Amino acid sequence: MDARQRSSASPAPARGPLPLALAVAALALPVLPACSGGENATPEGIISLSAGAAQKAAENDPATLPRPDGLRIGAVQMVAPIYEKADRRSAKLGYLRAGGTAPRGEKPAAFDDCQGGYYRVLPAGYMCADGDATIDMQHPILRALTRRPDLSKPMPYPYAFVRAIAPNYYRMPSTKEQLQYEMSLERHLRSYKKLKKKWDEIKVGANDVPLDAAGNAAADPPAEPPELGDSELFGGNGGNGGDEIPWFFKGGRQLPNISSFKVPGYAIITNRIARKAGLALIDTFMGDGGRRFAMTTDARLVPTSKLKPARGSTFHGVDMTKGWELPLAFVHRQDAKRYDISGGEMEKAGELPWHTAVQLTGRSKKVGGARLVEAKDGTWVRDSDVAIAVKPSELPSFAQGTVKWIDISILSQTLILYEGKKPVYATAAATGRDGLGDPKKTFSTVRGTFRIRDKHVTTTMDAHEVDNKFELRDVPWVQYFEAGYAIHAAPWHDDYGKPRSHGCINLSPIDARRVFLWTDPPVPDGWHGVSAGKATGEGTIVHIHP
């Protein structure tokens, strides 16, 4: 992760998000920090220097006020910013993802640097109906990209990793074009036909674990994965006539290019995707020659024979309001054991399954050079086999009342959610792989006290941020708190409880969603991301220490 200037000033007590009516009224408040995460820059155009009374009158017109059941504005680029004011120079409160829509006013509140007009949207802010967004609900992007992320699931889209270098097709390719753009395709297809069952095999995943309303695991995962057909595995949503090519790709049609990789309109592919890259999928259908294609969130096509379904870890933390107490531990070693030391030596007393949560008593002993911690059932566990969550000997000054704050220990590799002095959730995390090194010079996690700055349901993170050699698109539940440091789901690994990232806080998909839903500011309905501030709510405190 790029080392940038850090700050560790203790924040003021947290303040919850404003009610809807107050949030709308807060549009005139001071500028907020801009939301990061890959927004497309938009030319500002000519700024009017004489808005004057006419603009104020327009903004006070009741026809500019949005209604939940009223007209809508939609995003036609991957990111369509929502501004604090009717001005591109004002702070961004958040954004819509391509295909997403929000309630808008009947009339624009202002024009100035936006030819299509600035529309008020709910619950706060303004969107420019020009370039990134439109009020034309028949726009092909809005008609085609109807699948939204499923916020009820730890993996909000069907995901896949690229198993072999794959083209990002701009439109549905013919068999001849596939042979032209995919090296050794005939050999690949013969292998896929022979090994398809093995290559597409899935395991029980994060979305198979039953969850309660807060996002806590409500039961154990099933013993076997669900039986999913190819359509379900690769993004099929039951629309577009099943596996039939949808209208927007029929007869050589193509959608406007909203990918970050820009190409001329006559192109067949936009780029190639490296092996092991991660993708989120929103639809699938059969193409020329009976070959299946998946559509990614940027409306590009990838042959599914070159994808491996990814379903995320079933690991999760524990609800501290359900009888668990600190200290407790999470097993991060696959061959861990319980021990009986009543005879003065370590006698194996049973297996300790990987990812198990263990209630501890707080007692520890050294036996034969090994440090052991006592479980509540009287057995003992090697402390090197577990990540141990403990309550700090002294709570920080902001741990008062019901103030939300996140406690992250680098040495323990644990994350605990607190409300004042009360722990409400605990889990194992994976922080920077260089431990307590200098974050400016090593892959270490920054230490200090911060606040959540901006939140993204999903966003693309570069290889340097996510300890992966390849691009990972639509990383779920991303919460930036300082420069490029974020708390996020890491569905590409299962090593929670061990340091391994480039500095970010890696969580399992279940845990990342649980934390995301709990923290402030909440992401408004229909939005894909939000920035913390007065109009949206102050960010939750993040306290990172050794």
C-alpha cells in the first residue's frame, strides 16, 4: 500500500447520521471531504458567476424537491457523483453505480455548469443530469444494468476468479472472433469439456451461512454446497429470457463503454484480464457456438470457461451480546489441538477445528517452552494456534456512553466492535504482513485513531492495496479510514488471524458486511458509496494499536 501522510489525532465523540429531513436541509452545510474510490473525472465546463436570486428561487421551488415515489435519475457511468451543492466544485456526498437510480425532483434546482440541470436527490445532495447521469429512464445502460448488489448477502454479487487469461469482449463475439482473440482456444475448449465438473466445482461459501438481521451468523454452514446450475454460478438473474442473448447484445449490438479501459466503438475487446483477477458478475447467457459468457459490472463479456466461481470463506466472528466474554480466541491453525496439562506435561485432549471460536478464562501457563491459554472447558490451547481478543487494560477516553468504535490489535490480529465500554462483536482479522514495521517503508498497518472516511458497497482495489498481484474488481464492503488504508472483505483468502495484507484490514465477507452495516455513516438506499460528513453522518472511530 502506498505510504502517505498519516494522522492520529483523537476524534471527537461520534455523532449518528441525521434523520432524512435534516439530511436534506443539510445541503447548505460546509464542504465535506470528497469520496474516493475511482470516480471518473468530469470536465467542469463554464461556471456561471451570476447565479444570483434566480438560482435561489429555483432551489426553493417545491417542484425541485424529490419524493420517494417520484421521478428518478440514473447513473450511466460506473460512478455518478452526488454533490453537496448544485456545483461540481462542491464536495461529493456519495455516488450511484452504473444502472442505479435515485428519487429526484421534478425540475432542476440549477444549471450553471451542468447542461442537463442539477436535480435534488434523496436523502441528500444534487446530481448533474449530464455525462455521468440521466433522467432518461430508457437509456440503454439503465435498461441493461438492472441487477443491483444484494446487500443481504456477504458476497453481494456472484464472483469469479480468472483461471486463464481472458478477453473482455465489448460485444458478443462470433466463433471466428473468439478463435482470433483467444490463443489456443480449441485446445482450451477440449480441456474444459473434459474437466468442466472439476474446474467449476464449488465449496460451501459465505452466502450459505444463515445470518440474523444484524449480520451475525445465526447457525452453522451446511455440510454441502447448494446445487447451482451454470446460470446461477455465473451471474444469471432469471431475466432476459434465461440463457438467451439479451436485446442489447443481439445482432452485433453493444452497450456504451463505461469500462475504465477506453477503446474505439468498432473494437471487439476492450482489454484482457490477467489470470487470478477477481470479477463480479451480473448476468450470463449462451453465445455463438454454444459457449457461455458472463457479463461483468462494467457491461463487458467474459467466457465462463475461463472463470472459476468464488464463494468466499464461511469464517465469522461472534456476537458478544449472546454470552461470549473477553478474552476469547479464534483458531487460525488447521492442525490445532486441545491439551490436558494436569500431569505437568502437554497431553493431547482432542482436536481444535480450524476457525473455531474458543471462550477463554484469562489464565495462561508455560509448559515445556510453549505458552498455553486456558479454555473455559478446562483444556489448554497453544497461544500460537489462535488469535486472542482481549479487552484493553485501559479503554480510550472516547469509550463513553453508546459511542461506536472499532478496536484493532496488530499483535493479536483481532477486531472488536464497541459501543462505549461494551464489546458487541469480535473476530479475527488479517492486518499488514510486516506487523509493527514503519507503514511508510513496509507493508504494515498504520497505527493511531481515525474515523471512517468513505464507504463503498464494492469498489475496485489495485494490486498494491489488496496484497494481490492482480486487479480485484468489486471488492466487497470497503471502508477507507486513512489515505489508502481500508477495512474490507478479502474473499480471495482464508487466513484471518494472521498478518498478510499490504496494510489494509482484511476480514471475511461475513465479518466485513457485519462491520459495514454497523458503522456510520450508513449508505443511503440505492447509493453505492457514501462519504462521511455533516450531511451524511460522522464516521465511526477506528482505533488501531499494537
